[in-house]
Amino acid sequence: MLCGLTELNSPDNNNHMDIIYLLLPVALIIVIIIIAVFFWAVKSDQFDDLEGPAHRILMDDDKITEDKTAATANETENKS
């Protein structure tokens, strides 16, 4: 066990920190892409009306029932 620890801490084996030179630029590129996508969404009005579609679904029922009632009344008049 001690033999493994001394190998990791030896000055000859410092390659395990070289990955940070790859991970930092990759992380920065990902952050820049996320920020660009966010600003595109704001610019193209993706966040303009978040509650409108939800309210429209609930309010559509009144128009449908009125249309069905009118259609039913017209059908009964046509039959008589």
C-alpha cells in the first residue's frame, strides 16, 4: 500500500494533473454554448408568455360548449 502512495507522489509521475489542461477549455466552451443558447432563447421571445398557453387551454372549453349547443339547437330545428 505504501509503495503505491510513493509512486503517486513522486516528482516523476505528475501526468495525472495534465488532464486539467483539457478539462478547463472544454468546460469553458460548454459554458459559452449554454450562455449563447440562453441569449438566443431570450432574443427570439421564447420566454415572453409562459402562462398564456396554460390559460388558453382552460378557456377554450367555453367556446366549444357554446358551438355544440348552437349546433344541437340547429339540428333540432331542422328535424322539426
